[in-house]
Amino acid sequence: MIEYKNKFIFIAGPCVIENTRKAYDIAAYLKDLTAKYPLLFVFKASFDKANRTSLKSFRGPGLSSGIKALENIKKRLNVPVLSDIHCRHQIKYVKDALDVIQIPAFLCRQTDLIVEAAKTKKIINIKKGQFLAPDDVKYIVEKVESCKNKNILITERGTSFGYNNLVVDFRAFPIMKKIGYPVIFDVTHSLQRPSAAGGISGGDSEFVDSLSLAGAACGIDGLFMEVHPDPKKALSDKHTSYDIHRLDNLISKIMKVREALNG
């Protein structure tokens, strides 16, 4: 079990594993970049994007190849890894490879999935559904706790705002922090425009810096970001993925906000 409590958690990586080499190179770059900051870096990438808008969209390498790629990154780079699951049968294949098992926002009320994941005693990252009030996250947390698992992260990823849009209610951060677990801000997914770009999700990546700093000012315990060396060519979430080469400047600013809060 990785030690994550009382640390600023930085969860970052591509939306989906596009190929094994690219995923490894991104993870290596992020490890080197984050080493100079007082934070815990967790590499994230999906082995299967089962919730793409269109049947024609790229989903990733699949369970077997994807988990092997993540295991390789974990072993060779010595970094913790996170990925999302979509059904119970996947848990037995991922539980030994992943340090953090993520419950997708669309599935955050699927009791059997959450309970089965919680039984692994791994860290469970709960994505707050776009349809869910922050107060209601406590009921999801109770499902994990029912398995005597208190290794929990809560992640905000925006709230549905009419059709094809999301908005971030910054009151959600202090509300969810009262539940008693670290609260993470998924800033890139929060800037999506779901299904708004002709069968794929659009988005507004130009606001990543502003929202990240606002979240830091609200006392978030960590940041979740989808990053890519060439976002325009990303095979998933290209409209919200953040340019990996701009990260150093953003992380530096976030650390300064945290220092001001704690000073």
C-alpha cells in the first residue's frame, strides 16, 4: 500500500493507453518532472474506455494488454498506477497490478461494483457522478467502508449543466472534505463538453490553469489531469488533455498557492 495520506496527490497520464511505448514515455517524463516537488505522483491511464460516446471511438488495448503495460510502468519506474474498472469480473485481473482502483463517475452508484472493489483493500478512487450532489458522496463512501476499507479518495469531475456542458461548483470541495477523506480535483474532465463535438466530447482546455489554481485555493488534496505530449493528436479527450510540456509551470504555481494557504 502506498502512503498517500497527508501528501498532495498528483494523478496524471493519458486518457487511454494509446500504445505501450507512448504510455511508458509519458510516465517516465512525469516521474522526472514531479520528483522536484513535494507531492505523490500516481500514473493513470485507462486500458479500456468503455464509456466512449461513439461505437467507432478508440477504446484502448483492452484488459490483458493494458494491465501488462501498467505493470511494466510500475515495475520499471517504481511509480504507483491507477486505472478504472467497469465491471466486477475485471477486479480479479487488476487487483494485484493497480495501486489505486478507480470507480468511474457514471458507475459511482453501482453498489456491487464498489463493494467488490473495496474488498481488495486497495485504495479506491471514487469519481463523483456528474449527476450527484457532493453531500451524497458519503453514501458511496459508506459502501467502501462496509468492507472495512478506509483507503478512499473522492474525486470531483464537474456537474452536468444543461446539455453538453459541465460546471464546477467549488463549494463541493469543502463539503466533501467533511466526509473525512482526501478530495481530488479532476480538472480536465471537468472542462469537457460531453458528446458536443460530433460523436466525441469537446472541451475547453484553455481553462485548466485557472481552475487548477482555484481548486488549490479551495484546499484540494490532489489534482487529477489527463496529459499528452501532443493533445491535438490524443486518441481520447483531445479537447481537454493538457500539454505535458506546460506542466512544470502549472505545478510550480499550485505549490505556491499551497504554501500561501499553509503559511
